[in-house]
Amino acid sequence: MKEEVFYGKGMAHVKKDYPDIYDAVVKLNEVAYTGKVLDYKTQKLIALAITAAASDDRAMKKQMMSAMEEFDITKDEIVDVLRVVLLTSGNPPFVKAMKILNEIKK
Amino acid sequence: MKEEVFYGKGMAHVKKDYPDIYDAVVKLNEVAYTGKVLDYKTQKLIALAITAAASDDRAMKKQMMSAMEEFDITKDEIVDVLRVVLLTSGNPPFVKAMKILNEIKK
Amino acid sequence: MKEEVFYGKGMAHVKKDYPDIYDAVVKLNEVAYTGKVLDYKTQKLIALAITAAASDDRAMKKQMMSAMEEFDITKDEIVDVLRVVLLTSGNPPFVKAMKILNEIKK
Amino acid sequence: MKEEVFYGKGMAHVKKDYPDIYDAVVKLNEVAYTGKVLDYKTQKLIALAITAAASDDRAMKKQMMSAMEEFDITKDEIVDVLRVVLLTSGNPPFVKAMKILNEIKK
Amino acid sequence: MKEEVFYGKGMAHVKKDYPDIYDAVVKLNEVAYTGKVLDYKTQKLIALAITAAASDDRAMKKQMMSAMEEFDITKDEIVDVLRVVLLTSGNPPFVKAMKILNEIKK
Amino acid sequence: MKEEVFYGKGMAHVKKDYPDIYDAVVKLNEVAYTGKVLDYKTQKLIALAITAAASDDRAMKKQMMSAMEEFDITKDEIVDVLRVVLLTSGNPPFVKAMKILNEIKK
């Protein structure tokens, strides 16, 4: 299942045209999300936090959607992540993330 | 207790000389770390992740130390955070964070 | 009046659903823009500079619009800000900001 | 006088070994700090804001020192800049900048 | 020819309204791309790498297009650049860049 | 030989304590630096460019040293990389990189 997380349109092309890169990304993904002690859901929230803090629209939207669809992560849980983004990264990425979150929920 | 988390040397000066800023930061901190659904420890790991992904030596060290001292967060838990940093932010911030983590543990 | 500056669509949802976050952001905003010595207009130009330097399309556009509408800040004043962005942050954020500025002026 | 602003140790080497780069940086500096409408001091505060928001220790310290030495910019004026940094870029760059500012003042 | 590289729509306005800035950018561009030892194509790939690593959609697309049109840089060469972006800057900017590259090729 | 490039102190600990992460980083490194068309030296200059543009002292120093030691990359070649950094990322990272480069050469 984890493979599907990053298997977006972009990665489909990578798999076909550059299989060596694809294999490295799969391996990297497995190593990233197979923590020793933290569960996968917590790690997913962490990935969401990093992309939101970096103000990256596209990555943050993808993370929010896969969080809600694959892990039944709720809006309130995502907002609890964004609270920390507000503190550590300021108001602009927080407002942007809240706007993207609200558009997804509709 | 939460107040102490950010009450470093820098903030001591802020409290004394700019109490209005200090109050806003305290309020911001409370709102950030008083999530509705996620526990404080998870939010702490998220803050650690964001500062590590941003390659910010000083902030990341402070987050690691307060994580270990106040929350008994283990090295393996921090490494599980850094696995996600490797995936989302690349090798340089990951290596830097691992080096800082190892120096703290000594 | 200052409240309206950040009272965009995203913040309307925050006010309704997460009033504690909203209050902290209002307080933070007040503390940020109530400097001891610099006037509000200069601080506004500083906020514009930071978002432009960070290449954040959405935040930079909002800052430019509120700067021109609320403070009668002129295009030449904004360009003087962007001159510093060119020096400190390079050509890509400068060109992006000039493009956004030109689209607003039309 | 403006030339001296960026004429640090690094630039001395550039001037000697790579005069073409040096000339371009001088020209860039002149164009950046010779605004049409904003005065040089305001532009200096803007440069300080951008480097502080980017959490760049070295550049931020240099900006603070040249601001205070060349323009008689006060600590309170710099703190008014950092208030905006807190709002737009979060607590870690704010705390770092306050710490650097306090160390300079001693 | 080099002048045309950055002569986009945004720069056309700069040339007309702020000729002093335009001249500085032209000079900066010449100095940047007139290396002593590296050829122009290699420097172009480096500019592409930096904008892709910074996750800047607009700048990265412009760099990819001018790379392919002016220098006959191939898709495989750009992918070789993006391999390094994956290592140094993580999966999100890599996937974004691959998506933009695939859309250009169509 | 490539393995040694990233085999710093930090990675020695990773290899011993977290072999799964180490293996993924080795694989990632191999895929990054085994381009189809660009040679390894060009890719190395690209990695150097990205870390310099990101103003990351530690990573940029490591890249410069391994560039000079392993690939006989000259100072002038690195300066040609930094010319592009000046254009795309502004004066502060350029000056910082020139300073680090000069300190290495001594």
C-alpha cells in the first residue's frame, strides 16, 4: 500500500523511463516510513508538517489528501499539525495550508 | 511547563525588554501545543521535524534536547522523524541532524 | 483596521472553527505591527519584502494589494523594496515579484 | 560609503581575483540601495529583515552591525523589524535574531 | 543571445520603467554566465538545478525550456540534474520537477 | 569510491546503528551520481551549487572539499558555479560561499 502513496502521475513516468531512480525512491520511501518506534500515521503527519512548513502547495495538498484517504486522519488532526507550523514557520504558510485544507474538505 | 520549552536565554531578554512580544509568543506557544486531538509529544516531534528539515542547527538542537529531557523521547524516535526528513528534504539536512543527535547523546 | 489585513478567506474559517488559533494570530499581528519606533507603513514594506524574498506567490500578492489599498503605497515604493530582494535573494524572486506587481497594476 | 557596506573580507578577495564579479556586485548594490522613493535607511532595514527571515546567522549579524554603525539604527528599530519576522517566519528565526542582537549590544 | 535568456515579459517592463535595474541585471547575467573555465551549457544546468532544488515552479519551467531550446539540452541531461536534486533536496522537489519536465515535452 | 563521498562521521554512525537507512542512502547516492549522459564531475558541481544556493555552510564546505580532492576541481571552476549562485540566489549566499572557499584554499 505504501508504494501507492507516492505513486502519482509524475512517478508513473519515472517508473517507465528511469527504473533505477524509481527503485531508489521506493527503497527510500520504505526506509522513511518503516520507523522502529513511531507508527506510520505519526510519520505521515510529520511529512505533512514539513511540506506545509515549506509552503509547498502541491506537496502539501497531496500529503493532506493521502493522510485523509489512507489513514482516516481527520481535519482536526491536520489542524493540530498546522498549529505547530504557525509557531515554527509563521503566518503565511499557516494561512495557505488552512486554505488548501478547507478546499479539500468541500 | 510548556513555557519553559521556549524560555531560553533569548526569550529571557524578550520578557524583560519587550513584554508585549513575550506575551504574544507565550499565547502562540500555548495555542500551538494545545491541540484538540494530537498529544503534546507528537506535536513536539512535528516541531523537531520542521526545524530539522529547514537545516536550522540551533533550533534543531534545542528541539532535540527538550524532546529528550522533557518528554523522554528516545533517540530511535528522533531517528524515525529524521527518516521522513531524509525523504522529504534530502541527504544534507538528514546527515546534519544525525550528527547533532549523536553529539547530544554523548 | 489592522485586523482586516490578514482577514482573508482562510482566516474567516479559522475564526469560526478554531477561535483559539484566531485569537493568537490577532494578538501576534497586533504585536508585530505595533512597533515602538518604526511606523506601520515601513513594517508593511518589510512584510512585503520577506514574502517576496521567499518567492511565495500568494503571500506576496496579498501583501502588495493590501500595501497599495490600505497604505497608498505606490508601485515605485514596492519596486524599491524589490531592488533589495534582487540583491539579497537573486533574480528569480525579483522577476516573479515584478511580474505579479505588473499584473496587479493592470 | 555604500561600497563599504558589502566590502567584507570575502569581497576583498573577489575584488582582487575576480574583478568582473566585483564590478557587477558593486553595480547591483548601487541599483539596490538607490531607490527612487524609499530612503537608504528603510532599504537597509528591509535587507536586515530578509536575512533574519532566512535564518542566516552570518548575513543577519553583518546587516545588524552595519545598520547600527553606519545608520545609527537603534536596537528598538531592529526589534520592530524582528516583530514582522516573528509573524511572517515563525519563532525560531525570531529567537535566533534576538539572541544575535543581544550579543552585538554587549 | 544571452540577453534573451532572461528577457521575459517581466524584464520587458523592467527595461522600460527601471532601466538602471535592467542594466544591473544584464551585467549580473553576463558575469554569471561568462565563466572562466566552465562552459555556458554546464552553467545553465547549474541554474536549472538551483531553481528545481528551490521548488520554484515558474523559474524551473523557464530554465528547462530555455535549456532545451537554446542549448539543445536533452531530457536525459535534465533528468541527470534532477537525480542530484532528489539526493540533495528530497522527493517533493524531484517529483514536481519531473512532472513539469513531462508536461513540457508534450 | 563514490561511497566515500558521503561517508562522513555522521554516516559512520548511521551505517552501524541504522543499516537500513544507510543502504537506502547508498542506493540513492548511486542513482543520483550515475547519470545517463552527464559525467560525474558535472553532477558534483551541481550538488555543490545546490548546497551553496541553500546557504548551508556545512554541506557546502564538504562539497567543495570533496570536489577539489576527489575530482581535481579547481578554484576557478567552483567560482564559475558561484557566479550562477550570485545570479539565482543573491549576494549573501555568494559571499558566504566565497569566504568558505578562500578558507579551504589556505
